[in-house]
Amino acid sequence: LAKGIESRAMKCDVSDLGSIEALADFAYEEFGNVHILCNNAGVVHRDRVWEASLESWEWVIGVDLWGPIYGVKTFVPRMIASGEPGHVINTASTAGILTFPGICSYDVAKQGVVALSEVLLADARNAKVPILASVLCPGVVRTKIGISERNRPGNVQGGAFGTQGLTTATEAIDPEEVASQVLDAVRDGRFWIMTHERYVGLAQERAASMGNGGVPPVPSPI
């Protein structure tokens, strides 16, 4: 309020459709309409792909992929029905365009978020509805995602991703910098939001490997 901006908060479990629907009802009751939707919740933990438990897969994919799916399913029809322009920003990761070893469920979920975002934009354009989409693919950002385990329900077993190296990594940036890039992308109607340039080059190497049958690049440690 000090900056002349009104905000409202509501506790929401993004892996639960009913919770997302309640959030949508709350948002429309409070503000009358929604023009910008940010599907931003995320969790991560370490597991080799052949060792990850089904419970771990379900937890990470439930938050990281089903969350954006539920968000799109619940909010976008209302946004279209309003007849006003809207914009959806789905938070993926550099793991949405590259594969990082040791975080299999996160890689799979985030690559799904990229596909969800691309098809959302394509479907909106084909249907000629005023909905734009962007996908945010950040590198390391100084958040608490490295200690996602603190939010795990029940007694699900899995390796903690940890915080060491994340907040102090040479490429780590502050959330405010990411927010500024997202705002610029919304203003410009830009789809890809890449916060760290080095991953663009690696993504281009990955695309080249599709043509030559080579091995996709694996990002080096940060």
C-alpha cells in the first residue's frame, strides 16, 4: 500500500485442483478480472532416475507440472471469456531446455512446462483469442528452492537438493532482477525469458545434436 499497490494473499496448494479453483474464485472476487497469471511454484530434490521413488516423482511433478496445468485450466477460460487481453507466464527453468543430472523429476517436469507454454501460445493464436504466453527459464536465482524438502508432505524419502553452491554460485542473481526481465517480456510480448545467456548457447548445441545424432550437452557445474 505504501507504493499505491493493493495486494491480497491466499494459501494455495498448486498440486490440488480444488485449491487452484478456490484461488481463482478469490482473485476474481477481489479484483473482478485477471490479466496476468504467473504459475511460479516449484520444488526440487536430488535422485538418480533409476533410484527415484514414485512418491518423489509424484511430489515434484505434482507441484512443478500439474501446478501450471491446473493454473492454465482454471484461469485461462475465464481470461478468454472476459474478452480482454491476458498474459500467462509459466516458470520453467534452464532444466526445461537442458537436462541436469541428478534431478530427474525436476528435469521432466520443467520440460513439460516449456511444452505447455508453447502449445498454449500456439492454441491461442490459432483460436484468435487475446492471450499471450511466456516461459521463464532462469538459471540460478537466490531463492529457497534448494531447501524444498521443508515443504514435503508426509515422510517421503529423497535426497535434498541443498543450498550450498546455489545462493553463492557465480551466476546466481536476485529475484528482483528476474522480475524485471519478466516485466519487460510482458511489455514486449516476448515468449522466451532466458535469464542466463550461457544456457542459450547450450540449448543451441542441443538442437544441433538432433541433426547430427550426437549426445546432448550436459551443463557444467556452476
